[in-house]
Amino acid sequence: MSDSNTKIAEQLDRLYAGSVIPISESEKSDEFVYGEITRKGVDTILEMFSPMFTKDAVFYDLGCGFGRMVSHIAIEKKIKKVCGVELDQERIEWAINNFKNFEYAGATPEILVGDMFKQNLSDATIVYFDNTRWPEVIFDFFKSLPTGCIFIYKAFGSATGDRFFNLETTYNKRDGRKSLSPLAEYWFTKASWRRNRVRKTKQLVIGVECVAHEDCMDDTNVFWRVFIGCGSTRHRKHDFHDAYLGDS
């Protein structure tokens, strides 16, 4: 291993050492339940999308939390801009203070403070969004991201038909839900992605219906059958998929 690679590895070891989640996190409302991509997960993205991380790349992590993903990418890749978007002030302060503890290959990571759904991402070339808590909002981002941008998202890939791959997050590793159907469990370990482009589709039609699973339903979990199609003259019919959408 070269000296530069050794230094990168040492910095990443420090970045991921221990837990960054303070006790106060457990006191937050359900809206702020925290989960993040792991070191292995970031490595997966950097390897899979390596051609996108050029010197002109602009990367966003939507809902970046404590900023470990943007720090990891900035340590390892010399790119134009590495930016997180976060609303929670405690996480923002922790991330900004932690940014000072590392040396970066190119741009120093930064954080946009505010609602990730209201940010201008017109310069983005690659975006990551762990939408585990908000599966269906990805359709809004499909419309707002610039043409050519790679959009990687964690949930609802079973409905979009986009390409998918294994991705490790803390949601995968420590999830409190007790009973998932085999198909829902399968999708829970995946992330999906697309290269954003203008589509000549007249209308996007999404339908959901409740499906009872005797072997996996309990009093709190609801599973839904999700289908998606395009209201164009050449209607594309997708197979039905079971997708976990959250509590009833």
C-alpha cells in the first residue's frame, strides 16, 4: 500500500471509529430517527460509480446527518464539490467541527443548512438520498435534478424499475421491525439508481393496494403491493412487487 493510500485508510479509520450518535438522538421525534450509510456502503458507491467522481464532479448527500459520507468522499476523491444537506442543528454542528480533523484530496466538505426538499441542486452530477423514511418523494427529485445527474436512492426501487445493487446502511444492520416478507427483506438491502434524463412519458401512474400476508403481518406493519406504469401509447406493464412502506 502506498503512503497516500495508507494515509487515506488511517483517516477513514478515525472517521468511522465508534458511534457519533449522541444520547440526545434517542429523544428526537420519529421524524428525526437516524440511520446512515456505512463505510462499506460508501466504498460500494465509490467503486461502482468511479467514472462519475472526476475533478469536475459535484456530489450531494441529502439528509447527511453527521456528515461521515461527505467526509469519506472528500478524503478519498479529488472532486469539485462535496456537499451535505441537513436540517437538524445538532448534527450540523457536530459535522462541521469534525470536518476540521481531516485532510482532503480536493474540496473541503460543506453543508447546506435547511430542508433538503427545497435546495437548488442544479449543479449536481451525483446525488445520494437515503429515503428510507420518505420512499415516495423520489419522484419529485426525478423532476428537479439536472439531466445527466446520477441519482442513487435507498427505497422504492421495487416500484420504479430502476437498476439496483446491494448497499449496506445502519438501517440494514439494526432494524427494529420484526417481520418482513422475504421479498420486502430483499429490497430492504438494496439501493437503486438512474441517470436523470428528460423522458417522453405523458403520465406516470402509481397504484398501491394493501396485501395481507399471514406469515409476516403483525399489528403495526403494513405491506403494500405497488405497481407502476406509464400512461403513454406504448404502455409498459411492470410485475407486481411487495414493498414495505412503513407503519399503518
